[in-house]
Amino acid sequence: DHLGLDVSDLSPHAYHFRRGQRQSEAFADLPDEGLSATFRRETALAREDLAFLTADHPIFRDALDQLLGGTSGNATFAHWKTGNGKAIFLECAFVAEVLAPTRLHIDRFLPPTVVRVAVDHRGEEMKTPPPSALLTPGDPGRIIRQETFRRDLFPKMLAAAQALATTASDAPLREARQLADETLTAEIDRLTDLAARNPKISPKELAALTQLRDETLAVLGSPRLRLDAIRLVWRD
């Protein structure tokens, strides 16, 4: 429903999905007349008129891709009432990732890694982020309408968060490069040893594997830290 589909209950554990008024290209595999489906295998086996929505179903994948790739919810505001004085906090979720050709399969060494940091209005790190369970919705208008906040305070907090995230991402990036080097070097050594006893192992295979290692280490040396989501918290 959040992604633009109308969802109707047909019976226990059975639903009908159809396109709503908001047009979306994400659900190209959804029939024009909609789809009756269930998430329970037992129900799907008992009723042939219901599709079985698994994690591999195109509609499920489309919904997940749209949820993760969309901008809705990437920036939020919350109120934290504590009675401990006024303060502003900024939580940021950065993603450390590497842009590389698919053939390198970089995600086996470094999958997209979330780095979460939080800073206060002085730009100092919060070791313990504001507890989500105590946060309530709020109106950010009073804060973001202030020119000093937009021009000076927020850029300072964001820059501090970026610096902290860059430092925090060093360890997983270093571990990924080490893992890639050890894994691919061991494969090269294994193939070299095999080639000494098996003439069918050609020099081209060894050269290709060596090139793969060098390319992998090169792209892992140029990671990207992408800001994925932020939450501004007002405490009073």
C-alpha cells in the first residue's frame, strides 16, 4: 500500500494486489486485473487460484527494490523530550561501497556496508545515538527556517558526521582489501602449482587470474562513502 498498490483481504492469509491511483513503473509484472496471492506455502498448495509470493517472486523483488532505492523516508525529523536541556543531534547513515564491473564480484569481499554515526550541534560524536523508542514525530519547520541553522550549523554537523564515517569505514575497507588479496593470491599460487604438473593449465589462465587480482585490489582502493539517510533530532 505504501508503494502505490491497493491491497484487499480475500481471506485469512490471502490478499489481492492491484495498481492504485499512484502510477508506478516498479510493478511491471503485475497483471492489469491484479493478483491474488498468499505468503504461506500451505495456503498456496491448498488453493490453486492463489500465487505464492516468495522472496524470489518478481513482485516481491520489485517492492523491495523500490523501497530501498526510493527517496521516501531518507530524511526525517524527531522530537526527543528528556528535560535535560535543549540540543540538536544529527544521525547519518552512510554506505561504504565500491563501484566496479560485475565480473569482479566485489561484493564477496565488500558488500555495501552501512556506517551509522551521530553528532551533536557542536559537531562532537555521540557514542550512543538517541534511542528510537523514545523519539516522537515533530515539526522541523521552526528549526530549518532559521538561516543560521541552514547556513552554518547544519553544514558543520554534516561535515563532522562525514569525517567520522570516513574514519569508521577504514577498518572494513582495509579488511576487504586484505581478504581479496589473500583469497586471490592463494588461488594464483594453487593454479601455479597445478600448472607445474598439468600442461593443460595455460599461461593465459594465470595471467587472467593475476589481472583479476590486480583489478580487484585497485577498485577496492577507491571506495565511495555515500550518504544514504539522515535524521535530525531536537531534544528539550
